Amino acid sequence: MGVDGTEFSAGEVLGSDVPIVCRMNAAVLRGDAARMELRDTGDAVIAHAELPAV
């Protein structure tokens, strides 16, 4: 999630026993990122990490 609340898609992650679909098609500048989230298929956040300011 960007510092302004914008969400970016992240593509797909391989190597899991279950499908993992990410929503990010391009790199996000580190200075523009404030939080990383892992969501389930119902769009509920199941894990997150607040990123330190750069």
C-alpha cells in the first residue's frame, strides 16, 4: 500500500501448495510504500507489515 493509500497489484507467487495471487505489476518505489499486506480470497488482511519511513 502506498503512503497515500493506493493499492498496487503484485502478480502471482509460485512454489506454494495453494494458489497465491498478488496484485502488483511493476516495482513500487520504496519511498512510496508504507505497508505490505497479505489478503485471503475474501480480501481480508491476514498478515501485514508496516514499513519504516525512508
